[in-house]
Amino acid sequence: MKLRYPAASAAVLALTFAIAPVAHATSGSPLDCGAGVAAVKGGYQLTRDVACGFTWSDSHKFLDLHGHTLTGAIVTTGDHLTFRNGTLLTDGSYLASDNVTLSHLKVRSPTPVLGFLIEAGNNFIVEHSSFENIDAPVALDFYFGTTGRITSSTFTGNSGAAISVQAANDVDIEHNSFSRNGVGVNLWPEDMVGVNRITVSNNTFDSNVNAGLSIHGFIENGGLDAARVERDTITATGGPGIEIALTCFTGDDCTAPHMSVSRNHLLGNGTATSDVDSRSGMFARAYSTDGETNVDTPAYLVGVQVTANHAEANGDLGFDVPGVTDGGNNHASSNANPLQCVGVSCQKVDAMTRMLTIVAPNLNLSEVAHHHS
């Protein structure tokens, strides 16, 4: 059983439930579902829509849904298993064995879920898939094991966090779309360890409710180290586009984690009028706490390097990040707060540079500033 601890930041859901795997048989395969599942070379195939929950214990197999819908709670215990080409309709599936892949899969839930919808394991891969309108605190959860990759997928209309990495290390989240979720991506070492070497890059975030990307947690035992947030475009979030909140218990020996936040575009965030921590493009805070009172401690943010980002038309500051390391070449313009930036120096974006960031979002803005000066 893993225990959920309250989140450090009020901008994301506090996950306070406990989860234990549901008891299932220790062996089995999709063939346990009977009619509607056929054995084929290399795995299994649906021949029609099937409603069946099962444990999948064999290895190096695929289940091709063949355009059909599989309805049920699934548990994987085997290695190198692939679900592909159809719709998985589940109220909770525990896919935490090694090397599970979801490919060209639509993941949906028929009812509200109290915890996570999908739990991932070692080297969990999601590609060309979608998670949509899932009413759960977490749609896709990474807690067990290490490594994972989510790419070329969409997360739309999920009520909580679309993806939450809560203990796993070495997870890459790249080239995805996050729209109208509670939070797009949530990084939180819930047991005060893990969530190291996470990459969030080349994604688009649009109209998420609380934050596009939220990074938060207690840092006594390490965790949240070597995260890279690069080349993401985050627009029209209710709260901040990127939020970082780090906390250390008073008297503990805490080391500031290292993170790189670079070449992101933060446009028109902070649309909410209340119930968010900030309306800035990027918001970062660090605290010492005795469990009841938080004291601002910017020194815990020194490992966060903020470089060559672009913030425009956000609801407060472009960057509200006192204590971070200024990597330079950050740009801000037309944010509601006339200061534009706190914690980093910002160059004002002129009309030419603004146009180039729209037509060529991966352009190095520091090169533009140099050649246009």
C-alpha cells in the first residue's frame, strides 16, 4: 500500500486517499474473457466489444483491440505487454508491471474515480493515445518503479491532474497536448523522495484550470532534482503557467534541487479571478515550515535556473520567481503587472521579436535579441 500525503501547494488537489491493489488471480490472460477474444500470433485480438476485467500474467504479448472497446479493470503482472488500437473503458486499472505500453489507445472512464485511473510501472510507455473527460484526482499516475515515456498523446477535460509523477524517476513527457484539465502535469515526491530527472518538453498546455505544470513538495530527502522544463507553450491557464513550490521543515538539512526552466512560452495565463495561488506566467516560492506556519525561504530556489523564456499578457507578472538563478535572456511584455518580472531580469519584447515567437516558437530569443540590437 502507498500512502498519499497532502500536497504542499493549494493550487493542485491534495491527494489524501490510500490505494492498495485489488485482489485478482495471479495468472491469466485476455482469453479468460471468453467470447470476443481470439488468440493470434504474438498475442490476442478483440473480435467485438468486450466487458471483462482480468489479470494478465504472460509476457511479450499484445492485446489488439482492433477498433473495439474493452470495458473493465485490468491488472498486469507480466512483462512487455501492449494494449493498442481501440478504447479502454475502465474505472481503474493497475498496469504497474514492467514494460507496459499503451499505443493508439483511447482511455476513458464510465464513472468518477476516487484515486488514480491508470497506475504505471517500470518503463511505462504511452504513445499516440488519449485520456479524455476522466473524473479522477489523477488520470495517469507514476509512483512505482523508474523510467517512462509519454509522447504524441492528448489529455483533455480531465478533472484532476492529467499526469502525476509522484515517486518515479526518469520520466519523459514530450510532444503532448494538455487542454482543460485541472492540472496538466503534476510533479510531487509524495513520500519525500524521487521524482528526479523528469523531462517536460515540447508540449502544449491550453486552458488548464489551476496550473499548466505544477512542481511541488518537501525536499528534506532529495527529490525533484535534475528536472528539465523546456520548449513548452502554456496558454490561458486559470492560475500560473508554471508553478514551483518547495518546502523544508524548520531545522532540517535541505538542499536546493536543480531544475532547468528554459525556452518556454507563457502566454495569457492567470485567467482565474480567485482560488489560484498566482496569476503570473511563472510563479516560484520556497518555504521553511514548522507544520503550521510557512516562512519564505528563497535560498531553496537557487538551484532553479530560468533561461530564455517568453512571457506575455499574463494576469499578473510575467515571472514572479524570487530566489531562482537568472540564466538570462528572459523576455516579458504586456503582462498586467507593470513590473513584468521579479526574480529575473527581463528584456521587453519588441514587435519584431513577438512576431517571430509566434511564427517560429522554437527560435532562440537570445539570438534574435543580439542580431536585432
